[in-house]
Amino acid sequence: MILNRKKKGVTLIELVIALGLLSIVTLFIFSFFFSNERKLEEINTRSDLQYEAKVILDTISKHAMAATKCEVDKELDGTIKAITFSKVEDDGTVTNEGTKFIIEESNIYLSTKEDGKRLIGSHLQHIEASDDTSKSIEIKLSLKEEDIDYSVKESFLFRNSHKK
């Protein structure tokens, strides 16, 4: 007597092979998404640093254009602790209590007589300023968050430097 049975269903070996292939494909897909997520986070952080640098430089530009002169206050080791812009008032007098940008650790603050001291940047790693500040100033900012660095350099011309 010969048993003639038709197979219905899958064997255990076929099921294990199918699950193994499915897990390999799933692993490949998830590794692709995770690597893209890390890259997206890096791009977002770089974009945030770029925006912060733009805010800092726009604020400096606004006050530098109205300035008559600029003084850079440095520590003994050469690190900048403050940049002060003095301006000509409407009556022609030069104020020494102009706008002051104060650098404390990784923060940069804007300090004015009218508004007091307010934070304009919190990821400052390093700031450099040109030595000759008679008619203009060149500022280089280096910002850092996590492992991402962003540097930018810009020059500002004092529009009112002729009024000295």
C-alpha cells in the first residue's frame, strides 16, 4: 500500500528560511532609515548654528553701521571679552556708552542703555576681531553644538566714522 499524500502547508525549515530572509530585509530597511535620521539631525543642527550666526551678525551689523568707533576689550591671553560700538548722537556728541557685545563662556549678549543685557547667541566657541577698528571691523565667529562646527566671517563698515 502506497500512501499518496499531497503536501498542504509549509515545513518548519521553509518557515525558518522565510523568517530569516524577512529579518535581513527588515534590518536593511531600518539601517537605511536610522542613517538618514542621523544625517537629518546633523543638517538641522548645522542650520540652527547658521541661523544663530546670522542673528548675531545682523545684530552687530545694525549697531556697527550707526557707530563712529569700535573698541575691542581683550583678556590677557587675547580672547575677546567685549566689543563696544560708540555712536554719534543727533546733536553731534559722541557717546562712550554705546552698544556693547559681551562674551561670557559660550554666550554672547547685547547690552544697551535702553534695553539692558539680552542673550543673542548661546553656542559661541570662538570670536575674533580685526585689530584696526578705526573705520571698520572684521569679525569671525565660530559656533559649535555637539560635534558640529560652523564658522563665518564678515566685515562691517562704520557709516558714521567720518563724524569723529
